[in-house]
Amino acid sequence: MCRSIKPLRLPDRPATEQEIHEAALQFVRKVSGYRKPSRVNQEAFDAAVRDISNSTQKLLNSLSGEKVSR
């Protein structure tokens, strides 16, 4: 899909909330085809980033057993 998305589950430290958000934003941009959505689509775009961030945080927490650092 996109080679520039970096791995978030690193052995030396947990992913930060910011790293998770940035990865989710990059994913939504890639899937939607928009770098910046129109005003009409902004709410859907932002909701998708939130949903993916939350799902990613749950996944990483279940894999490592640790909370995301803040």
C-alpha cells in the first residue's frame, strides 16, 4: 500500500499517541485519495482518522499489553 508508513510497534518503546494519529491520517489520505478533504467531507475524514487511531491503539495495547505513551 504505502512504503513510507513506519512500523509503530517497536521493541524499545511503545508508540506515542501522536505517532498513531499520524499513521491513521496517512492511511486515510491514501485510501481516500485526498491530502486535504473538502469542507463537505472534512467531518467524515476526521471521524475516519479518529476511528483508525482508536482501533490502532487497541491493537497495539493488546499485542504488547502496555498503554500507549503520552
